[in-house]
Amino acid sequence: MNSRNLLFLLGLLSLVAFPVAGEDRFITLSNLPMGTREKPLVLRTYFPDPGLTREVLSNHDLGYRARKYSPGKGDVDGFVDPILGIPGAIGVNFGPDLSICWDATECRLLYAWRGGFLDMTNYWGEPESGRRKGFGYIPELVGELIFVAKGSHPLGIFDQYTEILAPEFKGYRVIDGVPEFHYTVGEADVRVKIEPGTEPMSIVKHYTVKAPGEVGYYETGYKIKKTDDKDGTFSVTIQGKPVVGMGGAAEEQEYSTEKPNVEWGAALYTNLGCLACHSTDGTRGHGPTFAGLYGEEVPITGMDEKVIADDAYIEESIVNPTAKVVESYPPGYMPPYPIGKKEIKSLTMFIKTLANE
């Protein structure tokens, strides 16, 4: 094991509390960690891959199918595919408005999302047992993707064949709570700090570049605004937009976000992870099915009378899920989703379409 991997593992161990005599809990942290705009949360861990292309991950090694292995028997029949994930990423959460995944191999912003940060249960384990998922332990995104990198690295340094040189990550330092990433490409020295912009879904990158040639910037697929370059210092504002296609190649949204609508609600049902617990066909999951829910009477734990699943009930259940817990379902399982009013209305409209005729 090299020193970098050892430090990484020690960092993870520092986040997990070991059990002490008389205590039943193994984990004392929330599996849904969050920072704030004033005090961002920085976390280096495995990150999910939302469908990044090989062009974006050009410096990453490919994983290949391997034979199954048993500690007791050695190689056994069958094969396993590699777990899809980003092993050397650094995540930063600024609260519900913005989270980013910055990759220390490609030295670039891979993707950004809003609404939440990460669900670490797969990796940190259940609080009651401390046991993580044995395979496929990549944390899960909480929220809605608003930016996914496309094409080659956006920063271009001319008069130098940077396209054949791999970036080399040097580390980061924290400035006013925000990490400034440092890397080199050949003779060029680059520092970049990323934070939320003033407009909804906007992302600002602040660059300081010392390079032997002219520096350019181009972001494939997104509108940008770049300030004037003053001695290698400039800023780029990227205007994000909702993205669909988790699990495959990310695709641009095909619905309007100007006002609430059913199509947007259907996309949020997937992007926010609602489908993991709430089915649309009546199948029982960790949460009540959405099939036939709207307009029906719902039994609530601790209440003598049932409540009607109307707009107010559904909207309250999204932002404050513990307010009315449906009977036979565990309390505290669903996290609150601090999303906007238009998103909440869109989700409610989508759930309405699944009501019994």
C-alpha cells in the first residue's frame, strides 16, 4: 500500500467512530452530511459516475471483468464487473444550492448538482451495525444534476502540446472555507477555486494560471461568461441546467423549468432518487407507493384519523417527511429535500398523474 492510499484510509477512519463499551451504535455521524454556503463541507471519497464519457476520463485506467474470488476457496466459478465510480474525487457541498465533484486525476470539475450532497450509507454502513455494503459501496448522489462535463479539458494552454500531457495534482488549500485546487500541466501551473454563482444553478471558477503561452477556456455544452485575463487571473461563470440520464450517458433535459410541469416532475422522480423507495406500480418499497396515492386516505402513525393525500400533504412530506409518517413505515428513513417551490409543485403534479382513475 502506498502512502497516498494509507493517508486516504486514515482519513476515512477518522470519520467513523468505533464502538465503546456500553454503546450499541457504531457510527456517530449522519450518513447524509451537509455543509453550508458559509462553511462548505469538503469530503474525499469514492463518487458515483453519472455517465461520464471516455473523453472526459481520458487519464483514468479502465477496469476489467475479473474472476470471482473467495477468501476460503480462492478463485471460484463466475466473474464480476468493476464497480462504476470515481476513485480520486473531492466533493464540496455548499448547502442545498450546490455540490461539486472535482477529480484529482483529470484535474477538472466532473459534475455538479443541487438539493443535497451524498448518501454515505453504502460506504459508511448502517448506524445500527456499522456494516457497509459488501459490493457496490459507492455513495449515492442526493439531489438533481445541473452540470456534467463533456469533451476535452476546458482549459487550453496554447504554444504547448498540452493535449498529450496528463495533469498532475499537487493538492489543495482552503481559502475562506473553500478549497483551491492546485495542479500542473507540463510547464503550466494552475490554481482554481470553485463556488456557487449569484444566479440559480450557476457555478463560478476562479483561475490563477502561470503558463508559457496564451490561455483559453471553452466549456462544451454550457453557456459561460469569462472575465478579462489579468496576468493569468480570471473567472468563468458556467450556467448550469437540469440534466437527466443517471446511469447512462447524461443527456440534456427535454422539459421546461420556467414553471411547474409534469415532465419536470417525472425527471425529478428519477434524479432525486424517489424511485429507490417509492414505486409507481403499487410495489411495496421502503416508502409508500405513488400508484393510487393522490386523493386517497392515508393512515398516519400516532393519529386516530386518516389524512387525505392532497397537494398540501404531498408537499409537506417532501420538505418535512417526519411530520406525518405512514403507518407500518419506519420514521426518519426519508431525508428532507430542500428543493425549490417549482420542483415541489412539479413532483406533486407527477404524483397526481398516478392517481386511481
